[in-house]
Amino acid sequence: MTGGGDIPAPSDAVVIKLAGIAERVRELMALDSPVGKAPVGLNTIRNDRRRTVEAVMLLLADGEVRSYLAELERLGLLQVKP
């Protein structure tokens, strides 16, 4: 972390994992309006959504990611809903 209350620099691994979370969330949002895809059944959509949410939860459970997010929260830089 840099001094003076600056934002702590994440490791390369944390940046990659956070990018993975962002990509999974993008996929999750895209499931509501699949462009250029053949129509699929409701069960398929639900299963795809469940798998995507599970992937996000696994990435968020990573120790490095949790530590970095906790540090941001401690510094008041991350607003977490109670």
C-alpha cells in the first residue's frame, strides 16, 4: 500500500481475479438479452445463470480478493451494503 491514505495497489493476481468477476457479471447481465443466440428454454437460462453466479461466488471467496476488498472497505473506499 502506498502512504498517505492512497488506494492500496492490488497484486496482479487480484487484478486478474477482479477482472474475472467483472466478466462473469457481464455474462450474467447478458443472459437476460442474448443477442444472436438461438432461443433456449427457461431451464437452460436458469442453469447458465446459476453456474455464472457460482463462478462469481468462487472468485469472491478467494483469500487474496477478500483481503484486498476488506482493506478497501477498512479505508472507506468500498461501500458495502449491510
